[in-house]
Amino acid sequence: MQVDKVDRISRQDFNERFVKPRRPVILTGLIDAWPAARTWSLDWFREHHGARMVERRGAVGSVTLAQHIEETIASTPERPAPYLRNINIQTDWPELMADVLPRIHITAPDWLSSPMLPKGWPRKAKYLNQLFISGAGTTIPLHYDEWMMHAFITNVVGRKEFSLFPPEDGDKLYPSAEYDLVSEVPNPYRVDPVRYPLFQQARRTSVVLEAGESVFLPCGWWHTTQTLEPCISVSSNFVNQHNWTSFRQEMVRVRRQGGQSAWKNKALNAYLTGLGGLMQAERVLAPGVLNPDV
């Protein structure tokens, strides 16, 4: 499948062309107003936040951000550096929030922002912006984002390759028995055809995300990435009227798998069904009410 590249799309066009049919797309011109687009670099982070202690995937213990940046610069496909990932900007690094505003307008309204979602459930503060810093050769496990949320990923600095697989090919990607939204294939870029024969039948689409570009990954789309050169990226998740039903069903399914009682699942399903109808009515009667900052 070809992934289009579109410049400065309107929210209406984005929803009609990509969100409703759940088609990935690369988007440009959406972070031009971000201070991060003008100031962020590996040197900038080293100068302003180099003493900060961070923990990384693939490494034990903490290091300074300055040390991580040195390893990121030296990273190669043969010896990739550990991955600094999923840093919650809102709660863990709030001084960076001003650098990634204004919010990308086409991701609104985000129903995760609703105060009617119970405390502890997916909320705006948890999923609005997460920071990633990776070096050449760094990869991530093949997966789709939890709770059937849409994903939106922006490269502020550097280049990263995305490999995408449609939801209907998930059975060919060997979902893990322990965590079925993650593939058990150790490295999706070097797959053993004897051990994983069905993987070769899955439809892979690869795209390169350049600095200043964003990629929209619809809910349920499997994806993995390989960093081509040192990258600084920001990701977010959102839910709206077009994937609320999938979100609701996934919340119920996950809790059923976790052993939640049948009556609690029925109550959860009923609550989320009613809440979706209420938020849809609010969206029609008072557009933007769930996102007063947009």
C-alpha cells in the first residue's frame, strides 16, 4: 500500500481521507510553530539538560542525558545504542511542554481528554506527548498501540524508517501469547523464514519519516521502526468518534483477559457506550468543548 505525503492538511480532510478509512499518512508543515522545531538538537539537549538522569531500553541502571547523547551519536546498526523512549513530557519533563505547543490541531477533539473517563484510565496527561531519542540502528518491537488508540509520531530531528502492517495481517505476525499486541518475532528486520514462515505473507509497507514530518498510524496498525540517523521524536495517542467503538471493545477485551468478572465487563461496556454517545452529542452541540486549548 502506498502511504501518501500531504502538506498542511485541514482537520476535516484528515478525518475524511485518513482517520475514517484508517489509512496511514505522512504529514508535513504541522510543527512549524513549535519552538522545538527551531531549537531542539542533540547539542541543545546536552547543553540544557545534560545532567539529567535517564533510564533506557536495553540498558541497566541510569546514565546522564549527556552520556546517552554521546552513545546515540556513536550508535551504528551493528552496535545500536540503548533507546531513550516513552518519556512522559507532561509529568516527567514539564519544562519541555512549551516547546511542543501549540497542539497539532488535526488530532482534536481527543476524547481521552474527557474528565468523564474514570481516574487511572487512559487520560490526556498520559498520552498527549512522549519523548524519544534514538541512534542509528535502534529498533523497536513490532506491535500495535494499546487500547486501539490512534498514534501520531513526529520527527523533530533526524530520519527514521517505519515498517507498517495492516490490522488484518496480524495473525501472520506471531502475536505473543503473553502480550498479544506485541509480536514474538525478535527482529522484524531479520526474520527467520523457517521459524516464522507466515511472516513472509504479511503485507509490509516501509516509509521514511524525515525531520519536521509526522506520521499518522491508525488504531490496530502494526508497526516497527529503525532509526537511520540520530533522532529526536515526539509521539502522542488520541481517540475520537471514529475509533471509540474499537477503543471500547479493546478495553473490555483486555479486562476479560485479565480475569475481570463478567458483570464488571458488562458494566464497563455499558458505561463506555453511553459515554461515547454523550461525547458525540457534545461535539455536535459545542465543537471544541473537549479541547478548550485548541
